Amino acid sequence: MTRITIVTDAWHPQVNGVVRSIDRNNTELRKMGVDVTMVTPQAFRTVPCPTYPEIRLSLTTPRRFAAEIAKGQPSYVHIATEGPLGLFARGWCRRQGLPFTTSYHTRFPEYVSARLPIPSSWLYAIVRRFHNSGAGCMVATESLARELTERGFVRLMRWSRGIDADLYRPRDKDFLDLPRPIFMNVGRVSVEKNIEAFLDLDLPGTKVVVGDGPQLDALRRRYPDTVFTGAKFGEDLARHYAAADVFVFPSRTDTFGNVILEALASGVPVAAYPVMGPIDIVGSHPVGVLDEDLRTAALGALEMSPEACRKLALTYSWQAAALQFLTNIRIANGERVANAPKIAQPSAAE
């Protein structure tokens, strides 16, 4: 049996794209008969991350970590994050002589530089060394692969994302009884998401922010006309998505943007900056508007077809993404994979 141990510093109860992606990927891998075990902060004593207390940093020792990862008797190891557990996993694999893969989920240097006066070039040197020491580094988009290649990253492999199209689907717009049009953002309410760029826009109707995070209380005080719902989950979250008229994605630092797919699957067009993530998903498809003037993008997206949004979202599959992940791991470990599937999402030009 194929046994994969995934090591991640980001895990429940955190609510973010990294956790959701790994969780759903694991579900599909298990359907394929893969034995997946996890090493997460839940197994260790933790302390809150400075400036971001919702993230817990694990406190452990090489010996304690080795005992935990050995429980899964892994034939393959995948390291999802560059945090304390990721570093312990890297050291353990090197001592065992076991190849490992990594994934680049977050633009960590930009994330840290937004909070602390540390040059991003220093941070990229650290992150590059971490990922280049593995047998392969998985990235979600072609534009991220190009950027990291220019920064000296090697052995990059594509691992896309999927969408739960049964949960996220067009629904009754009357779920939210608010002046229209409704412009919505969903995600972490934190500085790197650049939410103020959305909230500062002069737009008709109502702005709605769905999510929780360290900036929530401050933004509620600063923008009293915006509807802040707090975090939503499952059916409740899906109903909120579907009730919007435009999904506004102001982030300039995300590497993909799972929330973009969730909005599109709900039949809601997207307004965003022409940056990594939106370029890869929306591109030139008639499902949204990408513009450095976010107000222009938001108003223009009102003219997009909900049917086209849904159609594009349905081209993304978690089953395909999980198979891509598994194939990457086998290739990185030197296996010959017959008829290796080339699972790629549509390019912006298609």
C-alpha cells in the first residue's frame, strides 16, 4: 500500500486555503486507496505566532518529532509548509535518506515583510534553500512557477486545485436582504489580504465581508457601512457566496485563491487586480474583470455571465488535483510513471 505522511504547520482549527486544500486532497487520495497520515501542530505543544495569534507554532524536539512521523511508516513524505514542523521534517528525511516533496502555498516573504521590517530578498534566500533541498516543489499555477524559477527555485511541479461544485452552486439571491448590487469578499480578514483596497472603493449597493481574522474589529470600526458577517462555513458560506453579485478579490499576495473558484462555481463573477492567481484562473475568460483600477473591475464584472462563471469552475476537479499530487510524488521519488497524466487547468489564452 502507498503510505504518504503529510507534514504541515497549518491545520485545523485554522480556516484558510492551505488547510482546505490539504484536507480535500487527502479525501481524494484515500478514495484512491492511499494511506495518508498527518503530522500537525495538534500533536505538540504550541505557542501563538507573533502578530498572528490564530496560527500556532509547534514546540518540540527532533526526537519527539521523529517518534511522531515514524508512526505513519511513510513510503513518501510531503512537507506542506516552511514552519517549525516543516523544518523538523526536512531534517528527519535527510537523516533517513528519504526523498521528500514540498509545496509553495504562501508568499511567505511578502507575508512577513508586510508585518516586520525584514527585506523580502533575505526571506526568499531562506525559503529557496528549504524548497530546493527537496526532490520537487509543487506550485498551483504557471505564473507562480515562472516567478519562482526567476528567483532560483528548481524542480518545480504543477499541483492545481479543485472545487466542490455540489456545495458551491448558484442559489437564491434573496438570501441576503441588502441593497444591490452586493459586492462581496470572503477570506481571512488580515493585512496581507489588502481588504482596505476593496472597502475604500466608491461602489453602489452594499459591501459584504465574510470571514474572521486579526483585522476584523479594526475594520468594523473604520468601515461602519460595510456588512461584516464573521466566519461562515458549509451551507451557510455557500449561500452567502451565491447571494453576491460580484466577488471582489483585492489580494496581491495569494498564490492561487481558492475563494475565486468558490465564487465562480456559485455563478458569481470576479473583480481583481491582474496578478498571480486571478490571472491564472480568470485570465481572459468572460467570468470577471482584472484591472489595476479595482472599482472599474468591480463595476465591469456586473456584466459577466453567471453561466460562464459556473462553466469555468466545473473544469477544476479535486480528483484530478489529487491524482496530479500523487503522480508528482512518485516522479520525485524516482519512479517511472507510465502514461503520467498531464493535468493542467485552462490557460488565460484559452
